Amino acid sequence: MSERIVVWHNPRCSKSRNGIKYLDEKGVEYEVYRYLDEAPTVEEIKTVLKKLGMSPRELMRTKEAIYRELGLKNVNDDAKLIEAMAEHPRLIERPIVIRGEKAVVARPETAIDDIL
């Protein structure tokens, strides 16, 4: 497999751990990006959204307390939603598995098969 695989991972999230375990079981090499430790930039989020084929809101964890606290339900400006994710990476759905120009939110973890 020539294209590098990167996993946006939160080790405290069971779904994210399941994605890592799934890749391990398949013997796939990957890099882990702990996005809560080092938040992605606005540009990185835009790039991932394009690879996912998703809108900013589709990538957001709308049940997070910070989502409600920031009043994001009423925000219809994609740029503002992306800025909120860059500022508060906890809002980003996980895990995201990226390979080349494609990416998936690995929920369930078998969604990873779509890019392998």
C-alpha cells in the first residue's frame, strides 16, 4: 500500500479505539494524529472535508456541550463552523481515516474498507 494512511484519533473514544484496532487487525500501517492535542488548522479541516465529501455540520459532534454553549445550531456560515472546529477540536467527529485524496469517518470501523 503506497499511500500513507493517517487516523485523526482520540484515544479516550471507544469508536476511535475500535478504528485503530480494526486497522491493526488488518495489518495496515498508519500514522496517528491526536487532533485534540494539536488542533487542526482551518485549512486542514477544509482539506479533510473535501476528502470526506461532507459539509462542516456533518463532521460536527452536535451532542457535545461546547456545540450548545457556542450556539452553533443557529450558525449557517460554513466558515464559522470550520473556525469553531479548529478552535474546539472536540467538535470534530472521530475517527477520521485518510488515505490519499479520500477519507472516511470510521463509524462503524468497517467504513475504513471503503478507502483500503
